[in-house]
Amino acid sequence: MNTVRAALSTVNNCRRLPALLENFLGTVTYLLPLAWPHCSPEDLRKSYHLVAADVTQYLQEYETHLFSTLPSTFTAAFKALCASTLAPSDPGAEANPEGRNPRLWTAFETLGLLDRYEYIVESVGYEHIEAHVLETCTAEWSKPMLEDLRTWMSDKMVSWMLLPYARGATNPEEARSMLSGVGARFDFHMNKTLCDLRTKEIFDIIIDFPDSMGALQDLKDCLQRVDQRSALVQSLRKSNQKRLLHPGADTKLILSQYVATIKCLRIIDPPGVLLFKVADPIRRYLRERPDTIRSIVANLVGDDDGGDSLVDENEPIQPLQQADVEDYSDPNWEPEPVDAGPEFRTNKPSDVISTLVSIYDSKDLFVKELQVLLAQRLLSITDDTSDKVEQERRNIEILKIRFGEAALQVCEVMLKDMTDSKRIDGHVQSRQASIVHPTIISKHFWPALESSDIVMPGQFQKLQEQYSQEFNIFKPDKQLRWLPHLGTVHLELQLDDRIVEADVPPLEAAFIELFSEKTVWTVDELISGVGSVNRSAALNALLTWVDRGVLKEDSEGTFRLLEITEEPSAPSSHARPAPSAPELPPVTSIQQQQAEQMRVYWKFIEGMLTNLGTLPLDRIQSMLKYAPGYDRTIEQLAGFMEAARREGLVAGRDGQWRLNT
């Protein structure tokens, strides 16, 4: 160690030779007139240039020889030495007592290390800032961290920065001026590090919203200082593609994340440029999912089993907003942000529901889906849940504000049918009491109901005929058309040793009614007795009575009525499906209705391609507009043509379509 100190002392003294020479010349300038009055200091100053070049050459040769002798590990060692002078981020850690010693930095300057290795000193500061930001801010989203980081910079970093960057300052103002440049660079690096961290965490920050408001505010402030907007968009789009937009994600989950993304990005970027760039893949993916509209509508009417509402309860109910054409005469008009794309519009709908509805080209799809969902909910109402009609009426009144009264007139008719049905049934029951209580609906105003060929046998048929007669007396201008496969039947079976009560679907009731004629039936005989029924549905209905101990399967496909209870035998050879939640009435969905309508238009398409040959999609779309009632978009037509291509009806290449011969 003594040898090292002696070597450093020698190097230090050698480095100080030019300074000693300058001091010597200054002393000579002062004393020379006293010894030689005829030699003026001005003459001596004029002669200084004779040795100045030698001093500069000496310094250059000295530094060249000095730095050439340093080992390759010196840079890393010097960096470690500089890092040891920093105060630790952990308040409980002990600081290096030599770290704030001014003599160390004076020695660095004397040896010329600060000039040559200035980038190393700055890198030490940058890495210390990065380590502190990652240590204190990772997964800390509940409160803003930027102010705490700036306080830490003032308390810890500025005092360290004074030593290498403001050693010669004589007053605070001079020190502040000397630190302004490096201080701005360190503050920028702190903002960039925090912005990079929040960009990596943005997907989880959105999931945690609104508990992550602090992180969103930090990101907004950092983006004003650091140009990382494109990196944020790319990171979030990549995370969405990997973690959200895949078949394993439930549509309700995607919608919830999309709504949270809307709210979060509006906090970060109020004009909506970031949201426009991030939302496009999500909107296209949701448009392709068949249950997106149903999920949105179910959430609007409070029928979402997930529990998480897409709409904030505190958000006022308002009509759907439509994007208007920009009014350049508006005195408050502002130009679009510089990073906005050509399709961006600043007057996009700000309401969450309006944004969700705008995924599709028209709100008519939502209105039709609302009609289907309302029909299912109304038809599932029983005597015990009759108060739900008023609840549905309140829901429709709220939705009128969003969609308008004209769009929901059909829903009003459906609700009126429920009230009229109860009134008509009361009148029929007053004339002739009946155990049949049908729901009477208007055929032309309700969505299409799935048809069935079931014919109710025995007493059920007689009860329907008696009710129809009384209805025709009350409403002679109308006629009932029964849908016997819908509804619920309450049965009381009187067997020899017991009475069994059950609420079952009509098919189960029809089968057990046939057993009043004889005690043993085959599956084929039962199916022929009630009309055309799917065999699997028939077996499922029969197994319902097997589970209740009313029927027994003697052999495969043969069932016997158990008038007297028997001990449980071996399980049936037919697999019994797992019990599931009660299903809604089979109302034809919007997708099924559209598919049926497009099959009608297929004749038009087939005629075009037969007579005109190969046609582009836009030409087919323009010609179909002349067909009665055609209101499909070109995207829907493209989906139908793709389905036709998969069935082998047409062939498509480069946007051109032709019949598949």
C-alpha cells in the first residue's frame, strides 16, 4: 500500500509540474522588478509564450504516457470507486465515509480522470437512478411516485452531484447554474426509466384499475417529458394480442378489459390518439365474435352473471353519441394531435356505451338482440316471478334514453302482450276454469321462436282445445297457435304406492301421459306418439323419469312404468348429461335470423354469378341493394361468401368470386 501511495504521489506531483511552473512565473513576475529594476513584468509576460507551447506539449505527452500504462480493468475499478461515493438508497444502509470527501474528487481532477472518464461518472448516476426507480416503483400503482422520486433526487443525488460537477462554485446560484445541464439529463433519465417501467406494466395496470390511478398519473406526466407514446402503444397491443385476444378468453372478460382500457387511456391521453391506436385490434376481434352483442346487451339490462358491470353506476344515462363531421368554423376547434392517424377523429364518442355500440356500423343489431333477449326473459317468467315484468319495463324505459323510443317500439309491444295475456287469461278463467295458463303473444312483433312438431297427447290436447274455444269467443277475430314445446307443466302422478309431484318441460309431460295408456313403451313408439322428436332429446326426457323412480329401463330402448317402487338397479346404459342451469326459451338468435335471411339472398347471388361470371365483392354488394329488404354491410356479405366458399358453393381469389363448377 505504501508503494501505491508513493506511486500516486509521484504521478500527482508530475501532473502538478505545469501548475508549479505557472506559480513560479507568477512569483518571478512579482519579485523580478525588485531585483532588476530595468526588467519590467510586462516584458516577462510577453516572453511567457516562449514556454507555453512546451507546457501544453508536456501535458499531452504526460497524459498519453499515464493513460497508456493503465491496465484494462482500470475503467471498471474507477466506475466502482465512483459508485461507492453515492449514498445508498436504503436509509438503513451505512454510507461510505470517504464518499463525500472533496479531496478524492480533487485528486481525480488533478490526474485528469474527470475529463477523460466523464461518461463513466454520468453512467454511475444513471445506473443509480435506474436501480432506485425499479426498487421503489415496481408494482406500486396506488399513488403517484414521481414527486417522491424528485424529492429523493434533491436529497440524495444533488449533494453527490456537487462534488464532480460544481466543485469550484462559490455560492448557491453559481452551483445551480453549473448543475443545470447534468441535472436536466438526470431528471430526464429518471422520467424515462419510470416511463419504461410503467409501459411494461401497462396491461396489469389496466386490470387493476381504478386502484392503479397513481401509476396512470405518473405515466401521463412522464409522457409529457419523454417521447414514448409509440412504445406504449406497441407494448399494450402486444400484451393484448398475447393475453386477451385469443379463443380462451371469455367475451365478457374482453369487454371488461376493453372498457378499462378506454378509461385508463383517456386519463393518460385525453384527446384519444393512444386509445384509437390500441383499440382497433380489440374492436376488430370483438366484431368477429358471435356473442359480443349479446354480452353487451345482457350487461345493459342487468342480465350479466359475471357481476362486473361495463357501465359505471355513477355515470349518467345519456343518448348514444354519434361522431359528427368536424365544424371548422367552431371558435373552439383544435387541430388533431401530430401523431394522429388519417382515420382519427377528435370528436369520437366519449360515452362508454356509445363506444361499445360503435364497434358495429349500426345500432340496429343491438336493438334486434335486445328484442331477442327480452323475449327470452319474458317467456321464462312464471306465476312466482310475475313481478319481473315491471322490472323489464323499467329496463326498457332506461334503454329508451340510450337508443330512442322509436327503436324500442317493438319491445313496448312485447311488454304490452304480457299485460294483455294476463288479462285475457283472467277472462277465460272466469268463464271456464282451466289449469292451462298460456302466454299469448303477437306473432308479427316477437322474434321468431324455434318451431317443433310435438303434439301433446291425451288430456293435454283436450285442455288446449277447450282453452282455444273460450279464447275464440272472447277474441273472434284472432286464433291461437299453440307452441307446445315451450313452457312448464306441473304434474301430480298418482301411483299405487305414492304420489309424485314435478315441474317438467312439455316433452317429459307428454311421455308420461302416454304411460297412462299402457305401462311398457319403446323409445320409437313414444317418439311416434308425440310427433317428430330428436332421439337424444327423447332419451334425455325419459331418463328424467328414471331418475325420479317413475320409469325403469328393462332393456335397451324399452321403458316400464313403476306403479310400485322398486330397489335401484344397475345404471342405465344411456349416458345422462350433467345437470345444467335452466335454459332460456329457444328464441332464434340474431345470427340464426341473419343466416336464414342470407340464404334467401343466395338465389340473387347465384343468379348474378351465373349470368355475369366472376364479380368483385363490391359489385355484388351494389347489385344486392336492389333486392327487397337487403340491408347487410359489405363485411357481413364477405363473411357470408366465405361461408359459401367453405361449403363449396363458390370460389374466391384476389377479391373475385365465381360459382364453383
